[in-house]
Amino acid sequence: MDHQIDAKKVYQATIDILSETAMNGDFDLYAALFHLPHRLHTRQGVVVFETRAELQRAFDATVDSIARHALDGMTRVCVAARLVDSERIEGTHRTWLTMDEKQIEQAYEGHLTLRLTDGVWRVAASRYDSRPDDLPEEIRRLVARSGTPPDDGDTT
């Protein structure tokens, strides 16, 4: 039965909800899609969110950044996704941000590892290769505070 899973559809559905929740500030739905602990990989280092409160601080920083920059849209498109095993999907997506319904910068790439937990696909790890200044300030602080240098990008 597991071989019937369409990894790309699952991944796209997940990133669609993540974009929607970030744009409308719905932390409860956002948090329901994350597996804790969650590893966030950036060019600057790795931060691990162990608790829902830590995840909320990162979410709030993202929502604040969206408001501060007057963004009105976030579109994410799955580029590739594969079923690694019956409980893990790894994928890549591109994100476009808009202001006044116009794209404001080049798309940036992200990578997620989804894990099937209690019948729900949840984000267990993420990796973003964006420039340091593109990350919300609170997330940059969390990465710096973690003291964990960038790794080989393994998001498992």
C-alpha cells in the first residue's frame, strides 16, 4: 500500500499549508505539521527546535517579517520529491514572495524532510540556502546562539 504514495502531491500539499499559515498567522495549524525536535539548517548553522514554544518564536518572527515587509503572497512549488521509505519523504521546493501582487525577488530554494507520524506527514527537518539577511532576525539569533556550525546538509 505504501508504494501508492505520491510523494510530490504530499510535499506540495504540505508546503501549500505552510505558506498559508505563515501568511495568515495560524500557528496552531502550522505547528501541527511539524515533528519535534525539528532541525533547521541554514548557511550559517543549524538550530534545533525542541519545544512548541521555540517553534512559535520562529513562526512569530517569520510572520512579523512578512508584515514588516508588507508581503501579500508566498508561493511555494515542489520541484522534486521522493519517497525514501514508507515513513519519509525528501523534497525540494522554490519560494516566491510578492508585494502588491508583484514578485519582489528571485525565488529561493528550500528542502524539507517529511516524516509520517501518527498518520500525518510532518516536517522533521528543513534546509534553506538563502542569504543570512533574508532570514528573520530572530531566526538568525537562534542559529547564532545554537553554536552549531553548518553541516553537510543532511536533513534526516
